[in-house]
Amino acid sequence: MTNVSKIEYSTLKQAGLEEVRNIIRNGQYCDHTSGLVPGHLQCNLVILPNQWADDFHEYCLANPKPCPLAGVSKLGDPHLPDLGSAIDIRTDLPQYFIYRNGQMDQQVLNITDLWQDDFTVFAIGCSFTFEHALLRAGIAMRHMELNKTVPMFRTNIETEARGPFHGGMVVSMRPIKKTDLDQVMEICDGFPLSHGQPVHVGNPEEIGVSDIQKPDWGEAIGVLPDEVPVFWGCGVTPQAAIIRAKIPFCITHAPGSMLICDVDETYCGSMGSGPAVKETELDPAE
């Protein structure tokens, strides 16, 4: 990876959308986006050659819990104007993973040199969005407190197969106080584009997670005696499906490093009518 002048998470956490996006675009921040620019929708990313786009689109529609579609680009267009007029998919994520034949081959800060005219972009809602609502309700997010990437696990919860895309769901885990569970369920139910309510609460072995201290992605988070592990559908699910499908070439976000959109966190896209872009929307000329 290219050496860049880094900006610390603690500094970026105080910044607005325009400043955060410019810092990411300039390659000065390449870490997780949890807790950044509260109030804005965050999205996972999958970019595929057109040959695989229809099957992947159907896979997302068949599996809305882990793959809630927030936006789909026009063929060859690196922009998602419904999510933000100034967004450039080639530069606006902190890190990208490049997959070749089902293997993660590169980790890069932008994909400008890799862009092709036959690419389709899929933006998939992210659980980081509902975290802001939980924080406003006084529900702690320990991975934020520890400045860690949320832990993510492969599971035995099978997704609906479409074309070459298939396999178990990936979930993210947050320890939640048992007394807060009902409130968490109620709040998350209002964010269908951010995975909605959890898919599992309690014993991780019931969903095929043998060791909660050994996540497949992200960093381990301890569970205290008055807490319970809570698991949400995760937008890394498509990456696991892409690995299984051995697609010749694909680009995704690096787990935890999301696209921060201009639209409000309650935006529902095609799932319902979302509010207008927030007042912090960037000038298209910038």
C-alpha cells in the first residue's frame, strides 16, 4: 500500500461529511468508518463486470437481511447520484479489496486505474448506520470505544443462491446489555436498509461460530457477564459469496471501510421513500 500522511480516527470523528470525504479521497485515512459523520447512510460496496451483475443483483434481492440494496449504478458509471451527487466510487472509500478468481489479491486506497467501462456498482446498506441511533439512545458500542473494527463471522445460516452466488451468511457482532435488548430490537427495526433487526441473539455456536474471540474479519470484542452477543446480517456476505463463486475479477470495500453517503441515515431507497439529501450535501462542482 502507498505511504500517505495519515489522519487519526479521533480527529476525523469530529469532522463533517465534506472534510471526511476529501481526506478519504486523498488517501489520508484508510481505516474503519464506524462512528464517522453520524446521521448519514453508510454502505458496503461490490463492483462486478457486467457478465456477473444480473446474478448478483438477484442474489441481493433474494437476501435482503445481509444484502439490502441501497443503490445500483448505470453500466460503467462510477457514480451513485441517488446516494450523493459528488460521490466517486473510485476514490471515496478508505480501502478496497481486489479479488481475482475468488482470492483477495490486492488491498488498495483507490481504484481509478482499475476502472472498466463494463463495471456495475452495488451499494449495500451497512450496520454502522443504525449504530448512531443506538448511541443516541444511550446504548454503548464497545468497538467504537476501543477504536476497533466490529467483529464479523461466517455462519451456517444459508443464503438463497442465485447463479454462482451462494453460501452462509456473514454476521457482525456487538455485545449488548440484556436489559437493552428490547430497545435495540425496536430501534433496529426502523433501519431495514441497515440490516434491520438482528438475525441471532445468544449462543454463537447455534449459528456455527465456534470461537467468538476469533472473528473472520474485524477485531475481537469481549462480552461482559451482564451482556449477550447480538448478531446482525452483514454486508461482507457478498464477499464470502464471491470467494465461493471464484469470480475472475471483483472489487469490494475492505471490511469496516465503508462508503459514507450524502443521504440521511433513514433513507430507504427503493425499499421506501427516503428523505432528501441532508443540508451537508457536497457541491457537485467540487
